[in-house]
Amino acid sequence: MIPDPSMMLYLGIGGLVGLVSGMFGVGGGFLLVPLLNSTGMPMHLALGTTLLAISLGGFTGAYRHLQEGNVHVDAAPIFGLSAIVGAQVGSYLACLTPEHVLKVALGVACSAMALRMAFDGETEEGNEIRDNIAVASLTGFGVGAFSGFTGSGGGVLFVPVMASVLNFPTMLAIGTSSVIVPVSALAGAAQYWMEGYVNFWAALAVVTGMLISSYVGAELSNKIGGERVKRAFSVVLALVGAKMVLSGLRLV
């Protein structure tokens, strides 16, 4: 039997995103949406498919962090529930938004993320963790809404916000985020699914590719060095963001 060419393409895209995710320690949503869109997949469908892929691929990492004790078990439900609501709101608004506006929004988000990665310093740790339910709820809702609207997953925002606003140690922020992101992404994907904007088989192929290559990416990152890798990714992300903005403005 000859493999479906489109499924092989999605598997390859997943492999590339998994490699990048493993190297740069990010979820890959910012890169996956533009790549899927570049294959001819409509923007709304790319967003919904990406969120489903992020959700399916994220539960194994969440389980690992739970086993290692890197999850704030009291804060995670608060972040998670508010993120679920936010993701559904963001996804609903995205479904009503024209495709070219979504491209510009995602492009701006990519560019902002690139700047943060390029100039972000080391997070200071050792301060007492702030247990603030109101802040956690608002943060969860805001990041969830951003995730649903841009298909990014939200981990790129959850981790720095938890570290800077609530004084979470880096590993605790990463672990807690790893539990919230798959659930939040699944809630956003469900909203897109109801609107007919999810390609399940494409998401499954992408996840398979990501799982195969992410370990290789992590190994490459260790050999190259974290800071150089982070700077390189910020350049790639800035270029992707610029292309999305220009495409949304219909200049390319």
C-alpha cells in the first residue's frame, strides 16, 4: 500500500517541529501553525489541528513531571480550570476572525516571543512562592485565551509568568505548565472541532513525527549549548513572524 502523501508530509512537519521543540525547549505551536498553513491548510484548520496535536503530544511530558514532583498540585487546578475557559473563549473568537487577521496576530506574537527569547536573562530564584488565587486565575484565563486564539499551546507564556509573577522556581513552573497546557489545548481544540476546524489524522501524524524527533533535538541542544540555541531560535521565530504578518497584510 502506498502511503498517503499528505500524511507523510504531516509526519515530516511533525518531525521538524519535534526536532525544534527538543532543541529549544518550546511546545512548537508557534512553528506548527505557519508550517501547516504553508501546505495549503486554511488558517482556522491549522489552528485547531495544532491545538489537538499539542494536547495529544503533551500528556506524556506532564506525566513525567508529575512523577518527578515538578508540579505545584495546589496551583495547577486553578491555572487549569481558568485556562480551559480562556482557551474556549480564545478559540471561539478566532473562529469568528478573518484568516488574514489571524495571520497578523500570530506573526506579531511570534515576533514578540522572538524578542523575549533573544533578550531574556536568567530568572532569579529563591524567593518565596506567592499563593495568590486571583492572580493565578487571571493568568490562566489570559494565557488560555491567547493559546486558543493563536494555537500556541501557552507554555511559552505560562512558564515566565509563573516564574516572574508567582516566584515559581523554573522547574516547578515548567512542570506545572506541562500539566496545564495539554488540558488547555484540548479545550481549545474542542471548540475548533465543533466548528469543523480540526484534521484529526493530520494531528495524529504530526504528533507521531514530534515524538520520534524530539529526543534527537534535546540531544543536539545539549551538544550545541543552551544560549546559542536560544539565540538561533529567536532569529527563526522572528523570520516566521515577519512572514506571517506580511502574508496577513497580503504583501507576500
